[in-house]
Amino acid sequence: MSVTETTDEVIEGVGVPVRVAEIEARTAETLDYSMPDCVEALRSIGVFADLPREQLEWFIENSDEKEFNAGDVVFRKGDEPEWMLVYLEGEVHARRDENNLDDFVYIARAGDPATEISGKLPFSRMKTLAITSRAVVYTRLLLFPVSLFPQLVARMPLLAERLVWLMTDRVRETTRIDERRDKLMALGKLSAGLAHELNNPAAAARRTSDELSNTLEELRVADLNLCQHDLSAEQRKFLSEFEREAINDTPQISTNGNALAMSDSEDELIDWLEKHRIDDGWRLAPILAETGIDAEKLEQITGVVRVEALKDVLTRLTVQITVSKLAGEIKTSVSRISDLVGAIKEYSYMDQAAVQAIDLHKGLDNTLLILKHKLKTKNIAVEREYADNLPRITAHGSLLNQVWTNLIDNAVDAMAQGGKLKIRTKLELDDILIEIRDNGAGIPPEIQSRIFEPFFTTKGVSEGTGLGLDAVSRIVRKHRGNIRFETKPGDTCFQIRLPLESKSTLSAQNN
């Protein structure tokens, strides 16, 4: 068995597919383990357990052993893979971003069938590693050189087959982890916007409820004051009807609420109130004017009640109007919260069948509602051009909503402040066309051929895993549809075509 003493050799992989890095051998020592010990160590690893002894001895003779203490760098980001690793003892941790301690930790350790063999495996297309890994305890590794893979395949075909399956499982697990991470990142973005959208009406409802409490106390006092005037049943009936009409009727201001017209109306009311010896008319006039009550209507009251009761009658009237207005504001705020919660349930298809006949327009609208905060923050104008009478299709609604979310989110990221987003649907012969267009910077020509590749991203660390458009492509294919794009500076359009229900049902149910 040969033992290397250089300090700049390279290995690859940590647990699930990761990358290579320079072996720091400052603390590594040349080892002198006997052949029988190494054979027994390999026997304890599943893929080697039943292989002939001569094959194991050949593998050991062509491998190097190295050991690392806790904290030593095992792989360094950016290196090329030159080794397959077998963990005889110890454990190694790695992160995508060493500066982010909250980032996902990749772990490889001796005794773990999923990770005790890592680095570059036969037939792997790995070119470089993007992770730096460190030993967390004393670690002993057996390094088999990539250059001898052809001989390994010829001499140890059963091991080569097992390593291919191991690599397949590793890729599948890495994809699953990164997809989950990507979904959590997307959920975090949505949650931030939803928290803001929910907080606004909730805060408004709370403020209004506080005002309502104070106004109800004013109403109680106004009722007590009015009771002192000993009004007849006819007078009380008239005032009740007047209040009801004032609260329910639509304001009839000639200029439709124009600020100048409103001011003129208030001035006229103040003059009228002062003429009738009501000294705080400035407080009552705005509420009366906003409701559409003018001096002519107030004359109706003077024909029914005595002058000395007029102030208390109008005070109670304005308080009743204020109570109704505040109750309406609370209802509006609560309705907005309810609409948002409903949109979230529809977006996720919570408590609904995974596959069902879905309304594409509703899914698009719910996605826009959930992303409303991000659209509003960047002042993005949204234009909808929906086809009339678009038929429903049988599909995974929650998956299609992921498509709309990824595409709209990417479009918003591509646009500067004050951009324009256009969503268009169209019924074609056998398909439904959905277009999502933005006037952002466009996709650079050098990366256009790669945007649907798994893990490809132009975003920074912790901003995306590169699975967004890959997921979009997979979901569209799952529904037997297709996706394409056209792009130039100032105009990028993604087109998704989904087959009508008769074609999509089978694919949607079988996948």
C-alpha cells in the first residue's frame, strides 16, 4: 500500500454529492496500517463486504491513507476531484457557505452506509467542488485515485455497479434536500409578504376597534342627553328613519366627493348650524357633509323637533354615522384578512384533492395576491389579459401554482422599480397558453441555454439553489405540457402550454 506525503492532493464529495478540495496534510501523518487491518476495515463497509480478498488488497494497494484532526480542512472549495473517499473512522462536515452557520450542513461519517463512501465515483461528471469541508473529530480516510477508475471497473465490476447505484441514490437525496431547501426559501419570501399584507388590515381593525369603543361611549352620552327632551313617539320614529337613511343612503354630492365641493358643503353646514345656535358646528359639519346631508335636509329636522333639542339630535346623528363607518372599516379589514387566508388555502389546495378540475385564472390571481407585497414594493404594474370562458383542466393545482410563483417571482427580480408585468391566457386548438411577460433586463445570451438546468442559478449564495426553473420545467412536463421563452433587453416572455383536460387527466393522475 502506497502512502502519500504531499500536502496539496485533492479529493471530492461529502455525503450527498458535493465538491472537491485540497487536502491539508499539515496535521496528517504517514500511516502504517497492516494489510489485514485495512482488509477488515473495508469488510465492515457494505459495498466491500462480500468482495474477494484479492480485489480488496488491490484496492488498498492503490489507495492512500490520510488522517485529520478536528478542524482540519479535508476538501477545499474550487478544487478538481481526484479521489474517491472511503471513511474508515471519523466524520466530516461541509456547508455551501462557510460564512453562514445557519446553512444546511452536509455530513459524511464512517459507519453510515449513505455517506461512508464519497468523493468522485465512477462515471460521475463532477468537475469541481463548491464546498469546503472540515473534520469535526479525528478522521481516517482511504483515498482511491480517479485515474484508476478504468482499472477498478475492469477488476471489480460488482463494486463499480454498486458505486453507480450509490451515486444515483446520492444525487436523488441531494436533489430532494435542495428542492426542500428551495421550497423553504420560497415559503420564506411568501411569508414575509403575507405577514405584511395580513398585518396591515389587522392593525387597521385594531385601531378602528379602539376608536369604536370610544365612539360607543359618546353614543351612550348622546342617548342620555336626548332622553332629557321628552320626545314623542312620532318624533322618535322620524329621527330613527332619518338616521337610517343617513347611514344607508349613498352620498349625493354634486361633484362626487371632490375635495373643493366637500369643503364648500362643510362651510354651508357650519353657517346653518351657527344660525341655529349650535356652537360646535365645526365638529359636526364634516361628518354630515361626508354622509351627503346638507342644510336642506337639516331643515326637515327643525320642522319636527324643538330648537333646544336640535343640538342633541344632531350630536346623536353624527355619532351614529361614525359608529356605522367604523363598523364598516372593521368589516373591510376582516374581509381582507379572510380573502388572504382563502387565497392561501386555494393556492396550496389545502383540504382538497391533489388532482382536480382547476380554474387557471383563479390560481394566477391567488398567486398575484400572495405576491402582492413584493409587487407593491417594487411598484410593479400588473396587466391581466385573460381569455373569456377558459375551460378548466384536470391537474395538480398546487404544483401549477408553484410554476406561476417561480415565474412571477423571477420576473419581478428581473425588473427595476416601476416595471410592468403582463399575464395573458389564450385558448388554442388543443392547448391553453399562459404567457408571463416582463420588461426587465432580459436573460443574457450566454446563460439562456442553461436556465432550466438543475442547480444553475445567477443568484448569490442563500438567495436560490437553482431549482426554480428546473422545478417549473418538471411540473409542466408532468402535465404533458411544454415551456419556452423569448427574451431581449426590455422584454422577456415565458410561454407555458398545457393540454386540455382530455389529454392532461391521465398524466396528472398517474404522476
